[in-house]
Amino acid sequence: MKKPDKGQIWVKHGDVLVENMPTWHERRILAYGEGMMCVENIFESGEKAPWHEHFHTQITYVIEGEFDFNVEGEHQLVGPGDSVFMAPHAYHEVICTKPGKVIDLFAPMRDDFVE
Amino acid sequence: MKKPDKGQIWVKHGDVLVENMPTWHERRILAYGEGMMCVENIFESGEKAPWHEHFHTQITYVIEGEFDFNVEGEHQLVGPGDSVFMAPHAYHEVICTKPGKVIDLFAPMRDDFVE
């Protein structure tokens, strides 16, 4: 299993590298190219992605579970089907309140995730 | 229920407009801003998104179901967790083979979806 190549058209879930993360359960880098990157993250209750920012636009889409999301100091509980928009350099963090899975989308792609 | 506003941070699934589409079941425009847009599409078996192209980079992530995806004439069956990368102007179409749900991501945003 490995991270997909840049611009790889077909990215099968079972083929991609599973990364164990310092503060949450698993990360999978999925399809990406210059303009955009799709990343799947899995959290257990109490795990978190700590307060940070980046120049990429980000959208998070919740597939399963529940998350306490903080964008620029405003908190919301989000669940399946909810999505969150983060403008470039918007500070954000997320704490998992029920075990779940999210898709994080970045535009442009996160070069730092595949270096 | 209405489409979210551009740059709206919090987009709750239950608040967004459900659109019945000519060739597939339902579309929901979710979070978006200038750089990126997230769209949820629901298909019944046999429904399709016909052969087309656009200048936006697209990634499709499959949440549920099974789809016969065609990118530039190459077919693959994709299912939950699989993702597909479409470069700008890559022709593509999708036919649903088991009822399901996908997330379509576009960079930059699809202005034509919210005009």
C-alpha cells in the first residue's frame, strides 16, 4: 500500500497507505492533483486535529460520527452530511465527540502531505 | 431549504436545498467558496451523469453504492471509499450500478451551479 500518485485517475480505497496519526486514528491520502486533494481521516472519541491554519482553502464533509468543530473561535457540533468551509488561513481545530470519519478537501493540493 | 451562501462556514445537511435532477435522483450543493465546491449526489440503479467535461478539476469520492465510471474512455467499477481524479477538461460519465451516494468536489467552484 502506498500514497497515490499525483494525477492518478483511479484510487481504490484498499490500495492506499493507512497512516497512524499523532493525535487521531488514521489518515488516507486519496485522489489528488495540482488543483485539489482528497484526504480521508478516521477519529476515535476524544481524538483531535489541533488548532492550525494553512493557505489552502479547506472543506470538511462528515461521513460518520460527530465532531466539535472550531473555526476562528466559533464552535459547532457537526454530523453526517454536514460540511464546513474554511477560507485560506482560517484557524480551525476539531475534536471527535462520537467515533467517525470525515473527508478533508484542499485546494490547491497539500504538497506537504506527499513530500 | 436553500443553497448555501458562498463562503458560508457551517452547512448543515438538513438545511440545504434538495434538487431533483434530470438523469439522477438528487443533488445537494454543500459548502463552497471561490476556490472549491462540495456537492452531494444520490443515484438509483441505472441513473447516470452523462458524458461531459468542464474546466474545473474534479474529484469524486464514493460514500455508498457502486458506479461504472468512465474517464476519457477508460471504465472502472468504483465503490465505497474509492476516489476518482478528473483533470480539467477530462471527459467523464458515470452510471449507477448499485444505489448510492457520491461527493463531487470541484476546484475552482462551479459558478454555474449557483447562478
